[in-house]
Amino acid sequence: MIALCAGYTIILQVQQMPQGQNRLDIVIYEEDYLTRALLQEWLSQAGYRVRVGRTHDANLDRPADLVIVNVYMPKDAGAQWVRDIQAAHPDTPIIAISGQFRSGLCACGATAQALGVRQVIAKPIIRADLLDAVRGIKGAPD
């Protein structure tokens, strides 16, 4: 706790991150700032390394263990990013997210297969669903 002036106090909470040499490296392509920040926060708190893909460029500057892409973006950029990532990094698993997806196992499986991704998650995203999807693809962080 830090006391600045009379009547003002700042309380800083620091979470201990899981230790490990091989934490997964996850790249997020999401145009909405708030959604992107929320995904980063959830994944970071779970012990994953998270970086944000460069806007309008799906070329990964270095390989990732997993990519999360919003596939309903202006001008079909998300679907194109999926194709570009698959072409450049065919072994990198992809989770597609979108507000246009329908919930339910049948719809999600068919949509994932049509897109060529490992899994789809409908927005609004639930934290537990996101973490379950990541763990299901790549396992828990070390």
C-alpha cells in the first residue's frame, strides 16, 4: 500500500504468475480494444505468454504455439488472417472467435471444420470457455 497524500491511497495487487520455462506463446488478432485487453488479461493470469498480432498483418514475426483470431472483422480480414497463418504456419493451431458464431456443439464443430481451425468460440466470450479451449488444444501452462 502506498500513501500519496492525505486521504489518497493506492493499493497494488500483484499476482504470482505460474513458473515455468515452457509457457505457451499465444498471439491474439482482435480489432476491438476492450475484447483484446480482456483476452490478454485472462490468458496472462492463467500463466500464458500473450502478444497481440499486428493490425492488418497476419504474418507472425516469430512462431506462436496458438493463435486466437476474430474472424468477423471489417472486409473479411479475420478469415484472411486464418488463411495466411495456415499457409505460413500450417502446424499452428487456431481458435476462431466471433459474435456471428452460434453457441452449441454442433454449430461450433461444423464452423470450425469449415474454417479449418481447431475450435470456435462465440462472443460474448466466457472466461472458462476460453481457458478450456486453450487447455484442450495445448494443455495447461507449466
